[in-house]
Amino acid sequence: SAVISQKPSRDICQRGTSLTIQCQVDSQVTMMFWYRQQPGQSLTLIATANQGSEATYESGFVIDKFPISRPNLTFSTLTVSNMSPEDSSIYLCSGGDRSGNEQFFGPGTRLTVL
Amino acid sequence: LAKTTQPISMDSYEGQEVNITCSHNNIATNDYITWYQQFPSQGPRFIIQGYKTKVTNEVASLFIPADRKSSTLSLPRVSLSDTAVYYCLVGYTSNTGKLIFGQGTTLQVKP
């Protein structure tokens, strides 16, 4: 199993600013993923973060808005750029392997944009 | 990826067995069926995974009929702490590990 931590746990930001969310895994994982979850809603996959290559984004998400780094097998960051109130959400990271079997999730970062 | 359909919500009482059924009519031959549990203010947690027939672990059982077009997550003797959202996921994009979440079932366990 893997334990995943995220920082910050929550933040309140002003419109037009950017926030970088950090995701740390206590063991090496092949794949890391970033999700967004609106309160009371399901999770939406933003992108897949691979070490040594650019992240792969899902439809509706672009690198300019959500740049991602994956410098090693235990760490990733997601930046929410030029924020607007519509970006207010919970952002979660997860780690796993290519099989699609068990993934481990972080506790999430609750972002509020004013 | 196979689309899943599950009830939006269910109510139960402590001590009862709860069965949540998920429909996945277009499941592919190599798709597995996986269930996750999510408590408020936490990330989802893996519960169980299966391919066919029955799988049981310390938390739940998963029943999959022969045609695999549906599956049932069974939680024995639920307690208040089992109140959560339960997600059924089917399949994965080959070699990418991606998980696509459906709407989930909100289970409310009452005393």
C-alpha cells in the first residue's frame, strides 16, 4: 500500500492568482493522477502525471491552466493558474500502477477562490 | 471505458446487510470491476475488485454473474461508520491505469 499526503489541505485565494498543490507518496508509484471533485459530486480526472514526460490531460483540461510536474516517482505538483471562482473545488491526487488496479488517494486540497 | 449505472442513494439500518448493484452492460472481456468507498473530506479508498463469480475480503463481498453485465457489492452487518459514497468502476484504459468514476451511491446507515 501507499500513503499519500497533500499540501496545503485547504486554501482561500484571490481571483487571478495561482496555487501549487503538492502531492507526496511514501513509496514509489508508477502512475500519479490528479482529480477534481466539486462538493457532492463525483471525481473528474484532470490528468495523468508520468515521471520524465509531460502530463497527459483529459478533455476539457489544458496544460496552461493546470501545469503539472512529476520530478520523481514519489512526488508531483498541480498548479491551478489564473484562478477564478469556478476553480473552487477539491483537488485530489492518487498513485498506482498501469494495471488500473488499486489506487491510493490523498486527502484532497479544498480550494476556495474569491 | 464501460459506463456504469448505480443507484444514487440507499438507506439502511445498523446491523443489516447492504447490497449495492451496479450495471455495466458494455463491459469488455478484459475489464475488471472495482469498488471504492469515500467518506466526507477524504479521498476514495479501494474496497474490492473482481473479474467473475465471487470475491470476498475482510470488508465486503463482490458478486458477479456469469454474463458480467452487473455486479453487486455486499456489505455485511453495516454500522454507522459505513455511511459513505460507494463507486463502481469498470475497466481501465489499457496500460494507463486511469480510473473513471461514475456518480456513485450514497449509503446512509441509520441507528
